Amino acid sequence: MASACAWSVALVGLEGRIVEVEADIGAGLPRTVLVGLPDSALYQARDRCKAAVSNSGQEWPISLLTINLSPATLPKAGSHYDAAIVAAILAAQGAFRAEELRRTVVLGELGLDGRLRPVRGILPATVAALQAGFRRVIVPLRQAGEAGLVAGIDVFGIASITQLVAFLRGVPVPPVEPIEVAGETAGRHANRRLDLADVVGQVEAKWACEVAAAGRHHMLFHGPPGVGKTMLAERVPGLLPDLDVHDALEVSAVHSLAGFNLADELISTPPYSDPHHSASVASIVGGGQRMARPGAISCAHKGVLFLDDSTEPQSTPQQRGPVPAHMAPLPPLPPTGSAGRGHRGGRAQSRGSPMWGLRTKIACTGDR
């Protein structure tokens, strides 16, 4: 009877791939079919989207509705496809002209009340849309600033389906209370910008930090508790130069994918990551089903990874030991993402990155 399409982005690590979301309303008993290798969260979008559309004053199709996510061979994961699915369905029903979705990427998760919820990975998804030749991107209202960090593409923030329909119709957008972005602010350690000059004494240790920072060498701090190992390590990022625009965009994309709140600004200073010595290998290395979440190593991209008390015994049998700092550097970044590829579901995912490793070891009786 009618069909339309919208566009979204599938994130495979830091690499984004354009996904065409097709909606077809045909003859048949009322039901919704979602195909295209969706994961569990995406498969449940049928129920989320139906409730959101109904509660926004729009009509849900009362016949057979088929939703296809193309390419069909690419696994899809996450809830950020909700807004694109609804946009394609409403365009197929004639709520607005289907041409309005041309060269437009739509991102966002829907609540049952029809409001758009923030999702992780907005920054790398916007970069992927720009590289694919799209002219504009529609994102949750509170993440418009994050998407706007990418130059060369128009960004529009919306708070609900009602605003989406009004925007695509070209009529005044009604006010809607947006959902705020949750999560820890990225780059909190870098923004403190601790100064090595604040350290009293420790002349040789400070000299070693300066030499290591100049040559990008790894370091091992060895000494008794309270001697100042952590204090020195926290000030090492202040010895490194600020990131250029390209590196800042890559670092910010990693933190966006990890779920940090970028607070509408790029991370321009080298990040500092300091996982607890009892942290699991998974939290340090990262990973996850299909849509991998960066770990502490990836969050130290272009910055400093500090492994405190790295020789301490692990607290659980599942933790097989810390990741040695000398294993932290990964191959150089490819042009479109970061290095350090893992494999999930038969597909390579970019989530690691080069960084500078610092370790500490507590001096005990008998140490030489």
C-alpha cells in the first residue's frame, strides 16, 4: 500500500555504517515484522515505537507493517534506531513528505510517552553520517551540542515525536520538556590540569616524569605507600601538549561511545584513566555484545593509563591479573577510527588506541 525509508547508523566499534530503515504498510492481518538481524533491544523497538506513536497523537498502522534494516547481513544493536523507525512509518502513512527524510540521519531512543531519550555514540554516528555524504542529522535535543561538534553537517535537536513531525512538516515546533543526559562528564581528570610544580621535593621523580613525557616512554613507580606515586602520576597529563582537532575528535568519540557526557565540548587535553587495581579484565580491556563498550585502555586514548598497585593480588578468581602497561600501546590508528581491533559476532570492532602507560608497585620487605 505505502512505503518510505529513513536513515540511521550502525556502530561497529568506532566505525559507523549507514543503515537504511524501510517501512512498508501492506495488506494482511495487523502485526509488525522487524527484520535485518536486530538484537534483543532493537527487536523490542516494535512495542516501544507503537506506544510512543499512539501517545503522541499519531496513528499506528492497522494492517501488516514490515520494517527492514538494510544491509540485512549487518548485525544491528542498540535502541538508537527507534526514531528512524518511527520516522519511516509516519512518512509511509503520509504524516509528512517522505522527501523530507532524504539525506537525513535520525538517531534517538523513544520512551513510551513519545519523548526522545539520549543514546551513547552520537558523536561517532554523526561523523559517519558526514563521511557518507548526509547533509543533516536529527538527534535528541540535549545531545544536539555533542553532534554539533562535527563541522560540515546540519544538526537539529528534537525532544519528542510531536516535535519531529512538526519539524519535518515545516510548521512551528511545540515546546516539550526534554530528557536530560545522564552519565559522568568526560575528561574530568584532564579538566583539572594538575601541575607538577605543586609537588614539593621528589626532584628525581619529577625529572623522570618530564623525560618520560618528552619521549612518550612508559614508567614504573616503585616505592612504599604514601610516598607520592599517585600524586605524580595524576600530574603527568599536564606535561603533555593539548590535542589537535583530529585527535580531540577521536578521543571525544571514544568517550561518547563509552557513555560519558561530553557536555557539548571536545576533550582537548590528554585524558587520564586510572582503573582500580581490583578492576576486572573486561572493564579494563572493554567489550560487549555487538555494540562494544570501550574499557579503561580505550578511554586513555592519546593520554595516560595509570595502573595503580598493578602487582597486587586480584580479588576474584575470574580476574587473571592486570594488563601490563607495556602491552597497552596498540597499532597506529586507521584513517576512519582507532586501532586495537577485537572480534564480536564475526566482525572486527575498533575500540583500543595508543596511550602512555604508568604503573606503580608497592615496596615490600625484601624488595631490591
